[in-house]
Amino acid sequence: MLTLSDILLPNNQSRWGKYLLYVVLIGFIVRLGISISVTYCTDIGYWIRVSSNLTAGYGLYDVPGYYYMPIWGYVIAVLTYICNALNIKYGYLDSDLLIPEVVTGAGQITPTIEYALIFKLFLIIVDFLVAIYIYRIIKDVFKNEKAALIGFAIWFLSPLSISISAFRVNFDNLEILFMLISVYYAYSGNYIVSGSSMALSLLTKPYGVFLAIALMVYSYYKNRDARDLVKYLSSMLITALIFMLPVLLNGDFIASMDWLFGRLQNFDKDVYNVIIPFAPILVVIFLYVVSKKLKYAANKEKSVLSIGLIFTSLILVIPGNIQYFLVVLALMIVISSEDYRFTYICMFILGIASFVIGNVSIFGEIAYHDAAIPPLREITIAGYTIFGIIRAGYPFLLSACGIVCLITGICMFRRYSHETKV
Amino acid sequence: MKRKCEVAIIALVVLLVVGMFLSYTPSTYYCNFTVNSSDYDIEYVYDSNYGMGTNTVLIETDGNYDIQTIIALFDPSYASMNDSDTQFKKLNYMKDYFDARGLKDFFICNATEIVSKMNEMDVKTTAFLFISGSIPDIIYNGTVSCPLIEWLDAGGTMINMFGCLGKYVSTFDEYYRVSDYVELFTGVSNNGMFRDSAYKIYGGHQDETIQES
């Protein structure tokens, strides 16, 4: 089992240990370097609003500012408390630093370096924990230390995970951490921790919902013991209830679903209108198919992850934001252990994602900090205009990425769900 | 050693529980702001138990005003620094804000209407509010010969809620920067005056600068 001590004392590790030390050091140095230097001011503008609202004595949903489910809001509350204790100013709106053609809405609020750094440090630690749980799952469950190290490195050095935590300050990795903890403990037979952790993942962002259902089926078929299923479900419900309790008591439930329904309504209206009424039937069909397939699957563990990958990718076929691909990246890294053809596909997705981030974010970033200097201002606008042609194609690029992930998921599922004789 | 990972996860869950209490229990933060003034001195006192960045612009005025009407500019046909959606939302918030404080006459007008209102309205009881970050060229063109400066010269009041006061002028297609905007509005040639301690900047909010002349 990998621990911090093992990383800091590579001589105690296997021959791969010293490489892991380099991976960890490079990952942290790059993240910290970016964290101190630059911030892409999109979502962090909202975090500043939430911090201001909380400091002013409002709850998470009392006034406009916070639209997600509550878990990330709780984290913001603690980080805000730390900022206040350290006398850190949150941010400012300085039109001198902005190019308004490029930067609009909440993105106009620029965080202070210290405020952004507090949030980034938290997310960097989460990134590290995600890498450790990728390592743990591959090493302890799939019994392949070399693949575990490669998985650790792909995650911790990937430009996608680095940019999401250290540059864009999105919290998608928190959802992934809870999801991977849930997977790890389900595969280790501890369904109580698994269910609880999955509840926290779903209350952060709901992209793990298909994996949660697949794990539920897995918890039964693993040992054909209904008690495992009960443990998984009951711990999930109790945890969800505990963390949603203040939200429910305060009458904020609908407000806490704002992001979820807002995103659903971004889909094609006709599709939305068809899917929502038939959602229960679709869930039953999904459960039936998953149960049938998992019952005799040769590799139940990877089949479950593949199901999660397929259906999460299906959502991503509809163009969204780049950070949503973190979930499929984490799943692909874990499933592709032992089969490096799939690892190459991971790298391909990373390449596309990096290209998108590189173009959109960099010019957005320059727009914030150098707009007051005339030559840079003109260069930024020109760059944004030129890359606007490419940028117009990003939705299709993201859809294509989603389709590649979907096809990969189907291939992986076919590979690992071969029936075994019982 | 294996337990270190579990300890980290437990710490994370504890953090969430603490955050839950912080989010839903009464706020422990406070902020008090008092002003004492005499013939020769004015003293601002800020008292809070958390860090916050503040700036107040203090500009001397001989005026004695009783604002009863506020007219806000909203004209998407002109280029602006602040995007239209944000302007529109903020103006609606302001309408509610003024209404709650007893000011019933709050109007939103386009640039042409603003120009005609500047000729009609009483300088003692009317203020014009700008939230666009850049002001349409038929209202303000960066010289002393424009309706806005004439309005101010006559003793009128304007409220600026986005960006530097008078720094940008809008046309239909673009906006451009005015070089001597500070001197034009304040009579003081100092580009850094809004952050210069020599002008006794004590507290307040940077983006809600009220200019009276």
C-alpha cells in the first residue's frame, strides 16, 4: 500500500518507487507553480459570491450565487472561514484588468491570489488523493503494481487534472475522489463505506449516478447476499439524509437542484421532455440490463466501471464543459490497467482536452491580467478572434471526445463482461 | 501506515460536517461602519472580524442635495464595458433597493432620453446613474462641451457604478479611452487619485463611487 512515507522514502519501495517520487514531485511543483502564477476566472467568480454571501450571514441558497448541490458549498464555507481568519480579501472587480469582449458575467470578478490559492491548495490535495485511490484500486483489486503506478502518473501529470484544479478551480475532482473511494471499498467488501462515499459523490455532482446503480447491482451479485445490498443502499441514504438535512429543513431542496435541472434543460427540449417523464422506466430497464450482464460477467469489477464509463460518456456526447471529462478520464485510467491499448485512448482524450483548454483558457487568462497594457490588449483580442474560428468547433470536438469515450466504454464492457459458466 | 489514507478521508468528512454547520448556523461575522463629521474633520470607523478590502472616494462638495429622482442609463445599442445582461439585472436590483429606501422615482432610459432629461430635470433633485462602464458619446464625449459635464457644471449629480468615472466613451460599434478624464471630472490631474492615500481614502466599496460636484 502506498503512503506518503513510502513516497518520501523511495528506498523502502519497489523498483518503481523512485519513479513515483518524481511523479509526485513534478505534479506538485507544476500545480503550485501554476497556482501562484495564473487563474482562469470563471467559476471562481461564483465561489467569491458564495464566500461573500456566507460572510454576510446568508445560507448557501438564501441569495443568488450558489447553484450546486450542497457538498461543495460546505467546502466553500470552511475555506471562507480560513480566508477570513487569515484576513484574506476575496476578489475585486476592476475594469482596467478586463477585456469585456472576452470576459463577461461572473468571470468579471477577479480573485486575489491568496483567495484563489486557498481553494487551489484544497483541490490539489484532492487531486493527490484521487491519484492515490486510482493506485489503490489498480494495485489492491486488480493486483498490478506497474499498472497502478502508470495510472497514478497519468492522473497526477495529466494536463486536464492539473488545469482543472490549479488553473480553473473547478471542483469535479472532489466528486471523483468520493466515487473512487466508493469503488475501492465496494471491491474490498465494505459496502457501508462504499454507499456513504457514493452519496457524497452524488451530492457533489451527479455524474456517478450510473456507476452508483451498477455498484448497487454488484453489491448483490458479488456474494449473492442481499445483506450487502441493504448495507450499500442504507448507508447511501443515511449519509445523503445527514448532509441534506439542513438543506431540507431550510426549504432549499429545489434551489439545491438548480444546477442539475439547469443542465438538463440545456439539452434539446424535446429530448428533455421525453426523458424526464420516462426516467423511472429507463432506470428499471437500466437495472435489468445491468443485472443480466453482471450476473455472469467474468470480470464484474471492470464491467461495473465500464457501465459507469459508457453512460457517463453518453452524457458528454452533448457538448458541455471540459471539466466534465475528468470523470471519464478517471474511470478509463482505472479500467485500462493491464490493457494499454485503452491507455492510449486515455492519452488521446487528454490531448483533445488540453488543446481546448490551451486555446480557450490562455486567451481568457491574458484578458484578465494584461488588458491594461495596450499591445497585449490588441494581441489578446486578435488571438481570441483568430482562435474564435477554432473555438466555434469546440462543441463538436467535445462531442467527438464523448463519442470516443462511449465507444471505448462499450469495447471495455464487451471485453470484461464475457459470461462465465457457473 | 495504510491508515493514513483513511485518516485523510475522515478529515475530509469532518471538514464537510464543519462546513455544514458554518453554512447553516447564524453568522459569526460582523461589520460595523460609523461616520463622524465636524466642520473640519470627517472620521470613518470600520470594525469587522474578517478581512475585507475597502476604498472610499471622498470628494469635497458645496452642494446641498435632496435627490428625489434617479434616472439610469440602459442602452444596448451602444457598445459598453459591462455586458447588457449584467447591466439589466443590476438595474433591477437597484430599482428594488431604491424602492425599499423610499425613493419611488427610478427610471431607466436610453441615451437619447437621458440627453433630453438632462435639459429638463431639476439639478437639485435628480441624479443620473451609469452602470455601463462606458458612456454613450451623445451624453459624454471626453470634453467639457457635452451634456454630462454641463449637467455637472450646473450642479447636477451623477452616480457611477461600474469602472472608472468618465474613462471610456461609447459609440455604436466600440468604446474608446479618454486621456484626461480624472481632471475633467474632478479638476485634479492625478490618474491615481482613486487609490491615493493623500485623498484620505478610508472605506467603502470600490465599484460604487458617488461623484458630486
